[in-house]
Amino acid sequence: MSQYDYLVVGAGLSGAVFANAARRAGKSVLVIDRRDHIAGNVYTEDVEGIQVHRYGAHIFHTSMKDVWDYVNRFAEFNNYVNSPVANFRGSMYNMPFNMNTFAKMWPGVVT
């Protein structure tokens, strides 16, 4: 049986980043995962030329240039900013809802 410096259980984002950093530092790494692919819940698969999120859509957020540059070495990301809103009786409200949202929607009822 081979010896490894590290055993990484799970090939999601954290496991994959650690395994990559350890290998770049000259360490031997064994990565195991119960799934047959890397990337955990952010895994995408090609379906007729379209990248489909197998486990539901995910958005990667960072304002750190070094992190952005790092992740773009492995996959192509766009600079999408998720800013959902809801239209309630002609007024726009940011989502997700919080107590401030409800207070604006029903003044005097929610405090």
C-alpha cells in the first residue's frame, strides 16, 4: 500500500483546493469521494454543449482578485452579480426578505 502525506475525503471545493495546494507544495495526496466526479455540489456536466449544474445552480462570489484569478485557472467564470428583487403591489423590494422588508411592505403592522 502506498503512503500519502494527506488523505482528503471529499473532492468538493475545499477538498480540491487543499489537494491542489498540497501537491504544488510537493506533498503526496490521495483524494477519495463517494461520487464519481470532482467539484462536489458545484459539479457541472456537458449536455449537448451546455454546462448544466447537476445539483442546482451555484454562484461564486468574491471581491478578492487573487481568489478570482485562482478559480479562473480551473474553469471559466463570468462576473454575474445576483440581485433578486420582488415586485409587491407596484413597489420593488430586495430579496431575500428580512424584517426591514416586511416593515416597508406593511407599515404599522410589522415593527
